[in-house]
Amino acid sequence: MTDDAASWPVAIYLCDEHYGLRAPVLEDADVAGAWYEGTFPITVETARAMLREQETIPWGANPVIRLVVIERKSGRVVGGAIVERQDNRVGKLQVTAGGPDRAGEPAQRVRAAVLRLLVPWVMGELNMMTAVIDVPADEAIVIDTARELGLVEVVRLRDHIVRPDGRFDLLMLERVNRRWGRGDA
């Protein structure tokens, strides 16, 4: 990725009527708080360095696919997603939205919408054997959406998440790609 990458036209790859997912560009470092999945804030300089380092493998061959979530109406960056392909079998999903208030209802609604885009793509086009996502138990909107998409709880870590209003379990939800069981994958 070069410094002029921010000026490239960037196609939205997956989308619904409200949100779109696209590859990141250096200009996204300016709004890293919207898409960065880390626990602690990241500076613009650090985000730019990270994008330069990590976004060098051609997108389709990268074992870690980073996507930026765009609100289609405004063009604003409102979140991010990562698909970590493990042994081309497991698609480990991370979906970020909402900045510091990631457990809030608006942020959950964005993450749920992104999950609706990602899971079919991971199961279909990427042909992963499983899709896996970790979700705090207090995020009912995201959990309900995951269940609608066929993900089931496979692990529960008790009191793993600390929030200002208490501790919550962390759920690992998983969907197995039925096509893998038929031998045509």
C-alpha cells in the first residue's frame, strides 16, 4: 500500500441497503476509532503504519481479510470487520462498530447488519468449513442475528467480559458449512 492509495477508487465489496464493506485505504487511519478492533485506542500514525504493514498481500490471498464498514447514505466509516482464515477451514470473524460504546444498541445493530453480510460470504464464496465469532452475552441483538444465521453456542466463558455495569459471559458461536459434510467442498 502506498501513500497515494487513499486516492484510489475503492469498491464496496459486500453491501445491503444501509452498509457496505470494502478494503481499507490509508485515509481510513484518520478514523481508526471506528474500525480498529483493539481494546485500547490507536493513534492515526500507528493505524497508518499498521495498514502499510498488514495490507501488502493481495487481498484474495491474505489469510487475514480486513474490511471497513461504510454507511452507504453518508459515506462515513462506521465499523470494521476481520475474517481470519485458519488453515482455509475456519473463518474467525471479528466485527467492530461503535467506538467506546461497542455494547450499545446502535453499535450492535451495525454489527448485526455486518454479520448478515459476512456469514453467507464466508460460508459461500470463501467456502470455509466453519464460521466462528465471539460475542459478549450482553449483546442480545448480535447474538439473535447470529442465531438467525445458523450459528450456535459452542463455548461459554463465564464472567469473561468486564463492563462498567458488571461482568458478562463471552460466547463463542459457530456455524458449520453443511457443504463440507457432503464431500463437494
